[in-house]
Amino acid sequence: MSNRKFICKAPAGSIQYLCCRQPGGAWVRNAGGIPFIGCQHADRIYTAETYERRSLALSNLARHGAFRLKELPPALRAPEALPASDSPKHPMNFRFSGHETFPCRYAWLPKAAQAVVEKGNHDLLTSAREDDAMVQLGVGKNMVRSIRFWAEAADVLEATEAGHALTDFGLQLLVGKRGAPPLDPYLEDIQTLWLIHWKLATNQKATIFAWDFLLNQFQEPELYASTVLRAFRRGVTQLSGKEITPGSLEQLYEVFLHSYVPTRGQKGDVREDNLDCPLVELGLLQANGFTQSALHPGRLDPKYVFRREEKPEISHALFAYCVDEFWNSRFSKEQSVPLHTIVSGHGSPGQVFKIPEADIRTRLLALDRQTNGFLRFEESAVIPRVVRQSDLQLAMPLNQVYHQETAYA
């Protein structure tokens, strides 16, 4: 069967292209060489205008009933058009509280892991045994609750009927699995800190609203209290439908902020108690001056920006691990994911790590070697994408991030 050519039809105002569909279902560029994504309905192909405007255009086409959604690969559809099982939609059970106003501290995740693995302590971090946890962990009741919050959010612990159990991630990282030593029991490796950041941003079982919203949804160039809280209020209503008090949202922003920025004393000195927050070392947020506070007249609000630049401290192995986890959690049934999804998709490595597209391309080119051929980047003038084999389940085991030998099976 030869290629069939169609004149593209689209809703009023859309650009029409001459394009063709190959027998195998591949979409090729139009006669003018401009990349696009589209789909077929009856004897017509409906394009989504240009590649860069894909989401808006696909949404518009869907509303006009222009195509059957099954014609377009799920990884290329607008988020609202994805199948429920693979859609990167926002969870409805965001966490807004539980942190007790404390950022995560260095010793807390190792303490939580060690406490739970001790015989008979699976319920130590439950609300029923908070007094026992205070004695064993040597902290106050509010900190016990905060430890529980951060251990669950960082995917170190998961709730069970008996209380808590270590996740596979927590077991390998902090305790050791099947006789192997723990990968980094004291959080000394910078890879571990980026991994914790990744988990806090992508753990769909315990999604913290501030991490999900600020890393994926917030579009302003600068972060400061009044603009963030205004966006928070809109986001809470749209994404969760809950009523959260302004004070709780302000506390949540402060916890996010001080997870990455050290608190400074009156003379500009870094306060010693904040050095216990490991994510400060990532330098993800950078100070960018001050602005008059709209919340507290007469005060100045510090402004911050995300560090959007190449991050050589994130190894290629760690990046491959996160691509693999992103894929499995959001597009598990797909054999390919386009570059733009890895760069800017919800919960993607590009979004979470704030890595520029050029650096991501360089990292994707190394995937074939990093994953023993399981993941491979295919450059294309139409849709650059990453493809994977179908006969393997795990592209980048966790211990490979720490340069330990791994057998692929």
C-alpha cells in the first residue's frame, strides 16, 4: 500500500497543511517541512497546527469532534485526552499539611528507616505510638509527625495495615536489600539528594501540593510570597476542589522555600538549624532581590528563581533512572515517548530538575549505553522520541545510579 495524501482539515483559524500518513501509521511532516502531529478521521487528516502548539490545538480539535482519540498515540495527546491509566493528570488527594512547618532534615529519613525495620516497630510512626516514637527517635511529637510525613513523601516508607513498611527505594538506599549494603545510608552522595528531590516531586502516592504545583504549573519567572500564594489559591480550587486556609498555604510555601534556601539570621548568617535540610545543597532556588510585600505592608519579600541551567552533578545514570521511572508511572503502556514530554511534561525529568532542552538531548543520546540498549533516543525532524524494548521491565536499576554492577534480565 502506498502512502496516501490528504488535504488537512481543521477548525476555523487553524493552519492547513498538506501531509501524508505512512502505511505503518507514522506521521510525516507536511509539504513545507514544518513538524506537526495529527490524526486521521474518515478520509481526512486533522493536524494540530504546529508541533509547539500541540496541546492547545489538540484540545480544540477534540472539542470539535474532529477525530477519534485512539488514532493518536497516547504519549502525544493533550493531557486531558490521555487514557486514565496513563494520564499525567493531577491527583485529587494532595497533601497540604503534616509537615508541622518543618522541612525535612538530614537525620530524619535514615531514622525513620531504621526505626521501622527493627523488630516489632512497624507501627512506631503511627499516631497511636507517637509517645513511644518520641522516646526512641529523641524528638518532640510535632517532629515525629513531620518525620512520618517526609518519609512517606520521599517514598522511603509506605503505609500498611500494620503501620509502615520500607519501600523498595527506601530499603535499597538506607538499609540494604538481600544482603547488599545500603547505597547511601547517611545521604552523603549528591545523587541521593537529587533523588529525594525527584521523589518529593513525583511520588503520586503522597503528592505534596507545593512541589507538584511549583515545579510543574507555576509559570511566573520569579517566586515570592504574594504571587505564589495567589497562584496557590487558584490552583487549590482548580486541582483539588478543597478549601485551604491562607495561613496553611503560606506555611506550605515557607516549607518549600526553606527546603531549598537556608534561613539567614539578622546579620546574614546561615542559621545552623536549617543546615539539617539536605536539599539546600542542590542550589535549585537562587535569590533574586526583594519586592514590597502585598501580604504584609511595610515588609520586603525575598524573590527567588529556579536555577535553569545544565546540572553536571546529576549523572547520566541518575537521569536515565528518572526517565525510566517517569515512563513507568505515567506512560507504562507506550513503547515511545516524545522528547517534548521528557522536557516539559508534567512530572518529567526536565520539569523537576529544571534542565534545559539542549542538556536533555545530550543526556538522551547516552541512554542507549547507560541502559544497555533498553532505551534509545531517535532524532527526527518530525517527532524526536525515546523508544524502549518491550521484553525488559527495568531500564535503570537504582544501584546502577551508584555505579554498582547490575545484570539486566
